[in-house]
Amino acid sequence: MNKKHIILFGAPGAGKGTQAKLLMNKRSFVQISTGEILRNEVKAGTELGKKVKEIMESGKLVSDELIIDILRNAVERLPENIAGIIYDGFPRTVPQAEALEKMLAENKEEITACIKLEVPFKELEKRLLQRAEKEGRKDDNAETIKKRFQEYLQKTDPIKEYFIEKDKFYVVNGIGSIEEIHKRLLEVIDNL
Ligand code: AMP
């Protein structure tokens, strides 16, 4: 059986990370979160971490070149016998989506679906400010959140059209309890 390659899409705070982790537990998917990889690099003080720290803390996106390299490394390190990969926080630009597609095509695989967790901006802002208190992420403050939304609207949102054209775009209501949203996602994924 071919592996499923599922992009969890949505603005910062939509719940991508939380839902990706639940899907890992229930469906033997592996989550790749480029944001988490970068935060670990920053924490470990690596060369890469030093390069991206400021960019991340300002709410801007890291360059496509750098992030595509990181993604390729992460995918290459995965075991063979997984049901699929959940991409969380990647792609964030159309060139990143194209690069992923090209990379998968090298192994005769393809992106299965891009599923958007839809949450209104007012709610997203509230969630991110709450998360700041819980997790202490430096990029969850009011000013940086604004920049991240701007980046999302300008650079990430156009990905939607890219996948609509390929008939691979799905929308899930991201408002509700974590368990409710998880069930909605499973319904879409199990029918792919
Ligand atoms: P996240 O945890 O997905 O919200 O990512 C946190 C930050 O890491 C983002 O605001 C960006 O600075 C950077 N980042 C993570 N993933 C990407 C990506 N795919 N492209 C560019 N920058 C990224």
C-alpha cells in the first residue's frame, strides 16, 4: 500500500500540531513539524539554530531553500513501514509545495491531500495568546502574532488554490473540542 502524505494546513494556532499528534497515535502516521525541528535547533544552539532564531522570533518565514533541505532530511530519516506522513507547518509557500511534490515523485509517491483546519482569526489570536502563557513560545506575543498572520495571508494562503486545482483540498471545521476535531479529520483521512 502506498503511504499517505497528508498536509495539515491552517493559520498559526489552528491546532495543526495537536491534531497531528493525535493522528500519530491512532493511525501510525509520523508527524513532521518544521517549526518543532527549528525550535529544537534553536534550543540546542546549532549553526542552523543561530541562523533562524531571529527570523522565527520576528514572526517571519525562514527561506524556502533552508526549509526544503530540512524537510528532505527529516523524510529521509523515517522508517519504511509507516502508514503515512502528516506534514505540520509545511509547506508554507507554493514553491515549498512544489518542492515536496517533486521530492515525492522521485519515489513514485504523491501528496494525498491538503486538509485545512478552519478557524476564524479572532479565535486564533485568543488561542495563541493562551498558548504563550502555557508554553512560553517567544513568537506567541501580540506583535509577532500580527506578523505571522500577515505572512500566512500573503505567502501561505495561496497554497489553497494550488491544491484546489489538483482536487486535493479539504476543509475541516477547527472549532470545537480536540476530540471532535480529531473525529472530523479521521472521517476525511479514512476516505482518501
Ligand atoms: P510553527 O511552529 O509551524 O508555527 O513555526 C514556527 C516558525 O518557524 C514560523 O513562524 C517560521 O519562522 C518557521 N517555520 C516553520 N515552518 C516553516 C516553513 N515551512 N517555512 C518557513 N518557515 C517556517
